[in-house]
Amino acid sequence: MSSDAGAPEPSVRDIDLVRVRYVDSEGDEYLVRLEEAADVPFENGRMARAIPSQRDQGHMPGQYWVAKWGDFVDYESVLESKWLTLLDFDPQVTVFVTQPLEFEAIDARGAWQHTPDVFVRRRDGSVLLLDVKNPEMRDDPKVLLQEERTQRTCERLGWDYAMVSEPSGQRWVNVDLLSSARRPLHLGADLVPRLLELARDPVEIGELMRFMEYPDLARGVLYHLMWHQRIVTDLDRPLRETTLVKTAAEAQA
């Protein structure tokens, strides 16, 4: 019988050497020690890895139009695009980029490389790193090891980290609906002051629409104001005609 039998599996904490590869805004590539990476503005750089696009691949890449700054961000899958939508809606998020950096590392289990899906900078300057995984792969041992390694690396950087799958049902349904009205208003912009005035006190959506001469147009403007959170409601509940909405200023009072 081997003398190693029954010995605990090596921990990723026993050896933890990490370098970070990234590409800056000018297209120059860098490889730095992990300690140096904490101060790098990854949100200003280019993608560290190109998203593959080929026939018969198992996911659908594309581009998401970000309302926060009016430009496109590449995504690797429809599931990833959902999380970009939620980040775009989150008022605490100022900027996010996809495929922002690559970890090149070695630990007690061997060498590894990983390019996280999304780098997020919050309003307070803190960082969230996201990996988006198909729920069918979530319990795969290789995925769990990747999660453990990336979590540990982010702890050393002082960053938050999450591996996510499908977003929660009702809130995602509502945010997805509102996202259809996230682009700048043209037709109907003159309805904004009236809607904000009428929603100073909590009012049902259906009742609010009855004050409008063109309710179908007004509903789109209302959703635009709700996307930009000038008018708010409980998005964890279904949006119905009886849903109460109110201006954000009144909600914070």
C-alpha cells in the first residue's frame, strides 16, 4: 500500500503563483505580477481574448448595446448577455468590460489559465469579477476548481467574485422588458415631465396610462423612465396594470 494513501489532496493555497495578462487601450500587451494588477484600470483596456465565432458552436456570441455609455460590448453567449443587461441596469455599476484579462498561474494542482467573463467597476471604485456558466455545467469538477482558484485570486486582489448561471426569474423578466426601452427617447420625449409629475404619488400603471392621450406611446416612455430608474417599483413582483409606481425622489423620501 502506498505511503501516500489517505493523504489529503493538496490545497490551492499551498502554492499560489499568479500573473495577469492584459491589453491596454493602445493594444499593447502586458504580463504583470498579481500584486501589480490591483491598480490596473482594466475597464479602459481591450479584450484579452477574442470571442470565437464559428458554425455549430454551442453558444451564440453577439453585441450588447450599453445604455450607460451608448456603445456596444461583445458577449460570448445569450446567457452572458442577460448579465450584461442586469449590470447595465444596476445604478451602482459605472462600467463593465468582457474578456478583460487572463490569469496565468500555478498551484499545488498544476498550471492553469483562465479568462474571466466580465470585469465590473462599481461607483465606489470596488471591483466585481464575473464568470457566467451554463447551469448544466455548474457542478462539473473542473468548473468548481476554476471557481475556487478564481475566488482565491480575487481575494488576494481585494475584488469581489461570483460565478453565476441563470438570473433569478421575475426580476430578470422585468428588467428584460424595461431594457427594450433603454435607448434615448425621440418620439414621446415630451411626455416625460407629465409622467414624472403624475407619479410623484404612488399610482397604478393602468391608472397612469388613463391620463395619457396616447397610452401605447406613453407606456414605452414609462418603461424608459423605469429603466433609468427615474420611476421605480418592486421589480421582484410581476408588472401588471395594478402595479404601483412612483418617482425615484418620492421613493427615497
